Amino acid sequence: MITSGIIIGKLIDDLSQLQNQIELRNQLGLTDLNKYCEDFIKDVLNICYGYNLKNLNASHVNSPGLDLGDVGNKIAFQVTSTSNSTKVNDTLKAITPQQLAVYPNIKIIILGKKQSSYTAVVPANLVNGSFSVNDILEIKDICKEMISIPYDRLYDLYKLFEKQFHLVITEIEIPNNEGNYPTSFLNKLEIAPNTICVNANKFLANYRNRTLLDVKEVFNNLTKLPRISRDFLITIIEASESDGDGNFEISYPELKRKLRVSKAEIREELTILSSRAFIHEVDEENRVQTKFVKTTADIVDYGINNAILSKLLVALDFTLLDN
């Protein structure tokens, strides 16, 4: 079981990251908060304080003055990244009598950092409602509350952060001058090795009916596979029996038994390989068969005979085919 100390430490670190990111946005004049942020803070407040807050902007877009409301507890929040007194006063003025009838207790939560004092705030701007400068909260106040809540609620917070924090923090990232964001799937794409052969003379000397263009086409086809899928292809070859014509075959049940990975992982890799025409789809007889044609079969044969199959198909070092 994860201890309370570990959970609290992680949550505080995450909230500090959120606060710092919002502070940076404020310095750049980016003070808007999106719905992901509002909903995330709503869930955090609900768990920490036992509220049942709803996002008021979900039913009334940009509900004046208020973002989150709990009818049962008669409390509402303005969620903002702007910490100055002008923002607080403008919020209090914007709250309508109809809203105060439902939510007489008003709080403002600042996701950046509070000012050191709010002497310019005029609580009287909120007519017939309950508000004082002590009702201006910041992330530090949430952190203090977290420390004292029961473990089950603390664990609920931990699961919430696991599920949603990454999404929230990426939604408020700042793009660079080219419009690219720090978090992007493009940054996670595997980079295919640029180790294509120059002449492939070693290979072509043994397989005279093939051309350099044929070899380069095989290289390009292999680069379209994820590295782990190329590794899986090697596994199929090594676990299978040759059909004597450049291809390999194994029963699906036998492959499952030989591999100590989940059925889902095996199916996923088989789907990738069949979609790229390196294997046939698993047929009704549950056979896994490679689908090598022409040069691909010859390169596999060359790799096996020279004990460099993994270097060719997984590392994609086709320079080994050069003289």
C-alpha cells in the first residue's frame, strides 16, 4: 500500500508544477483557464473539502462571477489565475442576486500565487453575501487541507491525479515560436535508423537476381514497423519452422506458449505485422505464417546464414550488406 507521505509528496509536487505553469502563463499575459482546469480543480475541492461542486459554466457558458457551485452546501467558487484586487472586486460585483440566493457563501481560488495582502478588496461589493479576504484561497491552502484528510480520500486524490493531471498540465503548456508544444506525440515517434546500404555488394554477390533498388525497398518497408514489432518478427522466425521456400510457420497456440507475454500483446503485434504484409492473418487453422516475398526472403536467409539477422531486421543496419 502506498503511504500517505508518498501520496502527499507527489500531489504537492504536481500542484506546484501546475501553479508554476500558470504563473508563467500570467507573465506572458495568458490568463485564461480552460474547462479541463476548472473541472480538475472542482474534483480536487470536492475530495479535499467534501463538497459536491458542479461546473456552472457547463450549463451556463461563462456564468457571471462564479465557476463552481454546490447547492447543498450553499457555496460557490470563482476559479482564476489572476490574483490582483481588481479581479477580486470585479468578481464580487459580477455576482447576481439570483446567484447569491443559491450560493450565499462565496470563495475565490487563485491557481497562481496570491498577493501578500488584499487591502484594496471591498467585500461590500458583494451585496447580501458572505465574503472576506480569508475566502481568497490559493493552491497552498489546498495542500494544507490535503495533509489532514483521511487516507481513503487522499487515495481518491491520488487516483484523480493519475488519471487527469497529465491532461490538465498539457492543456496549459506554452508553444514555442514555431507553434510546437513541449508535449507532443510527434516527439515520441521512433526515429528510424539511417543505416541503409550503399551498394549491398556482399548480398548481391550471393543473390544475383536481386538489385540494389530491391534491397532498399525492403529497408524502407522495415522502417515502417515499430522497433518492437521488428523484434517480434525475429521471434516468429526463430520460434518457427522453415517451409523450405523462404518462409516460416508456427501454430498460434505454440507461439503463445513459447512467449511469456500477454495474449493481447501477441495479438497486437500480429495485427501490426499482417497490416504491413510481413505475415499472413492468423487463419482458421490457427497458423502464424510469414509472408516474405522475393528480396525480403533472401535478406532473411542471408541474415540467418551470417548470424546477423537481428542486426539487419531489428537494428536495420543494412550497411552490413555492403562490401
